[in-house]
Amino acid sequence: MEENQKYFPVPQPDELTRKEKDDAMGGYLMMFAALGAGLPLPIINLIASIIYYHMNKSNSLFVKFHTYQALVSQIPLTLANGVCVFWGIRIAIFHTWHVNNFFIGFALMLLVANILYLVFGIISAVKASRGRMYYYWFFGPMAYEKVFLVANHVVKAPAVNHPPKSIS
Amino acid sequence: MKKRYWIDAAKLIVVFGIIWAAFAIIPWPSIHAPKGADLVSIEREKKLGTILMEQSILSPDAKEKVIHSPKLDSAIFIVTSRLLEHLDHPLFTYHFYVVEKKDVNAFTLPGGNIIIYSGLLDFCQTPEDLAAVLAHEIGHAQKRHVVTKLVNELGLSIMLSVLSGGNSSIIREVMRTAMSTSFSRDMEAEADAFSFSLMEKSNLDPTTLSDFFRRMKKEKDNDSNLSEFLSTHPSNTDRIRAALEYKTAAGFTIKPISLDWSVVKEELKKVAPTKVEEPASEE
Ligand SMILES: [Zn+2]
């Protein structure tokens, strides 16, 4: 049980190469680059992030942490944006649904969420490029646990060698 | 202990839920207060209606004449008084005018003035058909759709210039806009909903409007007089379905309007002989 609670040490800025810092920053910049392309269908930025995360899977823990945080933090927002687009299309094309306060409130809430996300994305890109850790609410600790928890890295092969049965 | 960050997730959801609710509570003006209804008071709409009626259909040199027939008038009175008796908080004193024109259509002009074309009376097969359509038109008036549409289409200054006398070309333009441009889909849906509930309150079958629309859809290909109504009242399947899905309250009973509709049909042949023959096949 003790083993499960152990975490790898968090890297300090002088232990990181320039490339690692840039790769970590890339995780956040990826989502801005894909945000424009993904606007009509807000799924493209998510796909880009998933690809980027898998490209950097074997990179250092610092890079993994930042790319993972960038990836998971945009899942709920992407889903919510998708709901908003779907909702808007229903209103604009099929006329069976109508613009109501729930929709306006939802769209404005998403506007706030997207702006906040953009701001935090820029902050974390700058932090990552300086070799700093930066934890989002909820997503930060989650990404830390996923990447730095020792137990998540040790793949225990099932035991095939046993002591002689007559001894045990 | 290590799952403490799930509490942060809950906080995030709560915070954004509150933001959503806060934005949703704000009474967004474009939805809840249509511009025209805000800018033109009931009193002004009444005056506008009087001026428009006097200078168009009721004027001596009007192209489209109001039919004065005691038999038609009493039929219209029987149908409309059933509806008006059950109308809560009427905004206007409603007036109904039958105009000789073979198009199947009815219009609501400002101030509760409702124009019924003789073609519509001819297309209706029962007094309830007429009641359903007129309940829809009363809905446009009660919901202030008429002034809202006119202000949106023509601007407030044109409306005010009519109120201060106006000239005949402006009045023609206002009449043309009132009669030929359509309401928004939301307004139509609102007027339909109004019709269903007014019909129910008047002990008439709310689904009558759907039967009426279905018959229109079926006959639109062999009756050119329907095209105008359908262009200003898109009778899509959504509207038909909305009528069929309307749920009446428990204990609702239908009391037919006691009016011999064949009298209306006979009278129409006399006073509005320009009507085209009805399609031969009837289901
Ligand atoms: Zn209508």
C-alpha cells in the first residue's frame, strides 16, 4: 500500500532542457492553434490535443503532465461547446426548438468559460516554457496524480516463478 | 484524501451552473418585450387601426369592398361571440369584416380589426373551422404581433406619421405590409397555441386547426386561392403536429356552434359570386 502513495519528484526548472519546456508549452499552444480550425465543430481541438499527448507520451514527466492537463481540461469544455452548437443548429435549422433564456444563458456561460480557459491557457503556456508546474483547479491534481504517481508507472507482470511447493 | 480534487470538480460545476442560471434569469429584452409592442401603446394601436380601416377597406373608393350581408354578419357574430365570451382580458374591441376576395385568407390589422376574405368562408366546412382560424388571428392581436411586425418592417417613424394623419401612399404601404408580409415562425406558433387554448376555453375542439391545415395542404395543388394563405401562414407539419399534441384539461367537453353552415355557403353564392368552383373530389 505504501508503494501506491509514492510520487516521483516534481522537476525543477534547471533540471529541464529547453526542448522539454517547449514541448510542454506546445500542449497549450496546440489547443489555440486548433481552436480556430475547430470553431464550427469544436471537436478538432480535442483531437489535436489527443494526438499531441500521444506523441509526447514517452517524453519526460514534465511534458507529460502539461500535455495531459491541457488535454483533460478541455474535454468538458469541448463537450459543452458541442452541446451549444447542436442546440444552436436545432434552433436555426429545424425550428422545433426556440431561442430561450436557457440557451442564451448557456451560450453566455460558455463565452465566459472559453475566455477563462484562454486566459489560463496562456498563463500555463508561459509557465511551462519557464519550466514551472502550474495546476488548474481539479485538472491539475488529477494530471499530477496520473503522471507522477509511481504506481501508475509500475506495470507488475504476473508472477510466474514460485518457490518449490515442498518448502512453502 | 487523495480524491480531494473531486470536490474542486464539484465546485467548478456549481460555479458554472450559477453563471448559467444568472445569465438565464436576466430578462433579455429581445425575447420578452417585442420592440413594436413596447413602442406603440394599446391606445395608439387602436387609433392606428381606426385610421387604417377608414382610409382603406372602409373608405368609399376602396378597391376591396366589405360585404354587407345580414346573414353573413349574423353567422360571423355567432362564431366570434363564442370565442370573445371566453377571451380573458381582451385588449381591443374586436371587429370582423368580410371582404369580397376569393383568396383563402384572414388578416389581423392593428387595433383588433380582423379581415376575413370571402374565400376563407367558402373554404371552411364548419363554423368550428372558422372559429379556429379566427382564434389564431385574435391571438396575433392579443400578443401584439401586428404592431411588432409593422414596427420591425417599416420602422416606428412610419407608424407615428400615420398616427399624425399620414398620407395615402404611406397608408397603402402600411396596409400592404400588414397584409402581405408574414409573421415570424415564433409568432405563428404563439398564435396557434393561443388558438388551441381559446378554442378549449370556448368548448370547441382545439385540433380543428390541424384538420384545417391538413385540408389546405391537400388541396393547395388544385386550388390557386390557397397559395397566398400558405405563403403568409406556412402550414408545416410542425404546426399540424402541435395541434394534434395539444392536451385538453380533464372534463373538457365539446359544445358545437349551433349554426347551419350551409346558409353561409348559400349566401356566399349570392354576395360573392366570383368564387371558383370547389374541387370535385372530397374525402
Ligand atoms: Zn398567423
